[in-house]
Amino acid sequence: MDKKRKIEILVLSDVHLGTYGCHAKQLLRYLKSIKPKTVVLNGDIIDMWQFSKRYWPKSHMKVVKHIMHLISKKVTIYYVTGNHDEMLRKFTGFKMGSLQIVDKVILPLGDHKKAWFFHGDVFDVTMQHSKWLAKLGAVGYDTLIIINRFANFISEHIFKKGKLSLSKKIKNSVKSAVKFINDFESTAADIGISNHYDYVVCGHIHQPEMREITNQHGSIMYLNSGDWIENLTTLEYNEGVWTIYKYDETEMVPETEPDENPEEKVLSNTELFANMVADFNLMTVK
């Protein structure tokens, strides 16, 4: 009996595979627990900015393999390009089976409603004019994640307290960051309203949100899927209703496979290439 939760549309963004902050094991467990009809990968799934570090554990490869498995099962997948995987924008329009690479996508929903999906980096002034600064910030953010993990170890094992999120605390305490998030949401909503969409669905700012935004021209439901660095969230759509899903370990089925060593083997370039070629061959055969 299939106990997987059925989802009409799954929106996943800002996974940042290839970075230390990515919670790939948790993401894989979540993906194995659901059965989506349509998947929107809304940008920054693979962090190509920091891919040169050659940090690519097996758990990260397993997420890629699972997505390929969904393609082989003819699950409709839209890969919406983001800023960290902007190299894929050269392949906009590319189709392979049920996978399509796009810069944005508009999907019809029930009751004649339309949802507009895009990553959201187009609104980021830093991205547009100082890309080198944004990349430097990404490296600093990844370093902060490593420090955060060390702080969590001390907090949990020595002081017997809960986990910390230094990056989230810093982000939420800086007024300019709060203003940027508010401006981002308002801009996305304004453009969505002007185009007569019912929903505008973004990623990029790592801030899960679902709220109605109104201006002088109308209103729209703004949605953001958050991320898998700090929040571990997705958006799920079923029977006309959107919800923000936050990862809960207690809801997951216990793993049948033995857990890998915490110090995961980092795949070499040769191993990574061989694995991906093997997966594409299997998909071609099917």
C-alpha cells in the first residue's frame, strides 16, 4: 500500500546542493514521503557559484537521483533558474522527457486561477550591479553555516539547550534586510497584480511566507517556498489550497537503509560524472 502523501503541485527552492548548509538527507526523506503530480524547482537547487569547492557528498547526489527518478516516472518538472544556478539559463527552453528548464512559468489552477512562478533574483539590486559582492556574500554565508553548526553542538551537548540560527538572527535583526524582504514581496505582488495573476510564487530570499497583498489596483496571494538551509520548507498545493510545509522528522518513515558515516565521502569529479551519465542512460532506456 502506497502511504505517500499525494500533492498536486510541489514548489521547492533554494536547496543549495553543493554547500555545507544544505540539509540533503532531510530533503530526500521528505521527497520520498510524497507523490507529486507537478514539481516546480524554483531556483538555486544546485549552488553552482560554490561548486568549485568540490564539496559534493553522496547525500546530495541522492537528491539529484531522486529528481531523475521522478522524471523517469513522467512527473512534470519545471526547473526555474535562479541566480546560484544561472548557468542553466543558457539552456532555457530545453526539454528532456517531463523536465523543462525555464526562467519563469505560469500554471493554470482550479477555478480559472493562474499562478506565476519565478525565482526572484531579478529584484535584487546587488545581483544586477555587483554580482561579485553577492558571490562574496554567499561564501561568507556558507562559512557562517559552518560556525552555526559548531555553535549548535556546544548549545545542545554542553549547555543542553536548543539549536541556534545565527544567520537567521543576523538577517532578522538588520533593518536593511527586513526592508529588502518587504520591498521584494511588494514588488512581486505589484507585478503579479498588474498581470492579473492570482498567485505569485517566489524563492530567493529564504523567507517562507503566504499572505495576501493589496495595492490600489487589486490584490494577490504572495507565496514564498523558503529554503532548505535554515527553514527546511516547501509549498504544497492541493484541491485549491496552498500550504507551507515545514520539515518534521517525526512525520518521516524510519530509514530502512543504514545511515551513512557523518563524514560523508565527497565524490570526485570522475565519480560524479560517472554517476550522472549512468542515471541519464537509465532514463533513456526507460
